[in-house]
Amino acid sequence: MTGDDKIRSAFENQDWQEIKVTDSWQIFKIMAEFVEGFEKLSKIGPCVSIFGSARTTQDNKYYKIAEDIARLLTDRGYGVISGGGPGIMEAANKGAYENGGKSVGLNIELPFEQFHNKYIDRDKMLEFDYFFVRKVMFMKYSQGFIVLPGGFGTMDEMFEAITLIQTGKIARFPIVLVGSDYWRGLLDWVENHMLDAKNISPEDLNLYSLVDTAEEAAEQIFTFYNKYVLKPNF
């Protein structure tokens, strides 16, 4: 269906049989994605999700930073979860895979840019049709989130993690933004407008940290768990 077709179909009346058949099968498909995800990811142990743009090229400095972050994390026994596609996701999987660490890819089927990269462990690659199911997997099986420059999808994943931690729906895991020159404008807006309008609390600003290097990003994860004397999911 084209975009116009999808808009038109939203206004069409459907009879009960059409609703029953279409929605029922969609429920089963959603359930199947959840079941496969839970079965595969429940066995992977401690992992950190690395988010970032699918459009980042290999000559971009953030590609190298993502690769280095994954290498540093796997040196300490953490696995790496990415969205499974190209760009920053590929760099994250590559750093983990080539360092002998666990490399997980949660790929989403899209009509254009998304295709899975070759650095994902074969037994840790999942394909999703539904963004919301995929996000549940990121949030449920990650002990930390590292966010490199990206677009709307990256923003969605980052604010999902912040929201779930802010509201107590998941534990207080570290969220690390990488790249002051990229994120500073957004964070200034959060601090100068969102906070001033009292739409968030001052303590919410402590839910994330901002760094510039791979070493700083990885250290945020290590320091967090050293502070709590925890070894998550080991």
C-alpha cells in the first residue's frame, strides 16, 4: 500500500469479520515476535545497547568511536546490542564481534535503508516488524544505554530509556550521550525550556551524562556498576 492508500483505508468502515480476521492475526504475529525475542535474549547475560544513526559512514569519527566503545565493553564481559543495521549499529556490532564479545542485532524491517550488518552473532540476530516490540527488547535486556549521534529513531530510543527510568518502569541504568557538539543544543533546550517550564524535575537532569570519547563512555558504565558493587545478570 502507498502512503495515500494507508490514509484512505484508515477512514474506511470495516465489517466485524474483517476486523476479527485482520486484528486477530496481527495479535499472533506480535506475540510471536515477543516470544522469539524473550527466548533468545534471556540467555545473553549483561549487555549495553548502543544507539545511533544508520546513515553514519565508516569515515565518520563517530563510527570509530562506536567501534571502540563496543571493544571496551566486551573487554569487561559486557555484550553489545544494536539495532542490527548499518552505520553506528554496524560499528557497534563490529567492535564487539571482532573482539570476541557477544554481538546482538535487533533488526527492523523497513522499506528502504535498513538491512542487517554482517557482524552480528548468528544466534543473536532477530528480525522485527514492529518498532514497539523491538524497543521492549532493548529496554528489557540492557544494563545501560550509550547514544551516539542519530536521527528521529535514535531520539525515540533515547527518550524511551529516559522516560522509563524517570517513571520507575525500569531500574536506574546509566544513559550516556556521546558527542558534546551534537547533543549540547538539545540538552540546553531541555535544561533552559523544559526544566524552566517545570515539565521535568531538576533531578531528571541526572538521568543521563554527556561525554566525548569512547573511553569516557565505557567508563560511565563501569563506574556506575562499581559504585553499586553490582555485576548485572552475571
